[in-house]
Amino acid sequence: MATIGGNLAHGDYQSDPPTALVALDTNIEIISQNGIRWMKLTEFQLGSYETALAPGELISAITIPPLPRGMTGHYVKFTTGSSEERPCAGIAALACMEDGICRELRLAVGAVSPRPVRIFAGEEAANEMILTDQLIDSIAFEAARVVEPIDDLHGSADYKRRLVRVLARRTITAVANDGAETAA
């Protein structure tokens, strides 16, 4: 668990790295006596502390495809202030902005569901669009709708769903503003 590969293999739904790595469209290489196989990280974590690793398999490589030029990113997490500071919700957003237009948006939500979730419909809605407050709110609403939060010590499922909407809105706004500043 002291490495990123160990962190991923552990399958902890409240861990920060998987959410950011899902937004980065990460692939992992898995090795065993039977050979090597590759898979998308989005397919690797099956549930809380459950992964696609079979007995005798190890994560041997993690690859992140190159990001488009000008893509900026933000990761925001909300903690309940407990001594362990594990996130109640984590949101990773990346955006490639050009002349005020979103060329690509990636959005991942973690720590609320048994595994990180990409918000593909929200990402598609942002493509080739100006990220207005109304569109950002619509994407944040989609993020809250798509996740399947679980009740735990950090909050109820309903609380986490509301939190996702607020944090997604903030995170998308941050990457949209960073991209606008970068293009100028």
C-alpha cells in the first residue's frame, strides 16, 4: 500500500489516487505466471476493496496517456474533519479550453461510491461548448445523479449526493477558469 500500484490493488474506495487516475484515463498492466494483461483503471476497481486482480496477479505498470496540450486539472476533496482525514467525496476534473470553448472535459467522482465513477454523459455535454454556469450546474447534477453513494461514517448517501453536486460545480468551474487564463 506504500506505492500507487499497492494503493490501487488495495481497492479502497476512499483513497485519493484512484479518482485522479480514473480522470487521467489510466491503464494498468497486470502480470502473473500466465502472462500480461492490460485494462482500463475504470474497469479494475469492482467495488469497495474489490478489484479485478486474480490470485497470483500483480500490478506491474501504470500508464497515463499524454494529456492534450493546454489541459488543466483540479482535484478537490471534502473531509469530515476526522483524525484520519479520509475523503467523504473527491472530485477530479480536467479540461482543455480554447478561446472560451471546452474542447474536452474529464470528470471523475470518488470516495462516495464503492469505486471511482467517470461522468461520461457530463463530459460529452461539455464538448465544444462554452462552460456557462447553467451547463456546469447541469453537469454537476448529472454527476450527483450517476454516482451510487453508500452510507458510511462520513455521511449518508443523500448527503454525499448533494456534496458531489456542489464539489463537481466548483471543480469544473476551477478548470474552466484555469483554461481561460492559460489560453489568454
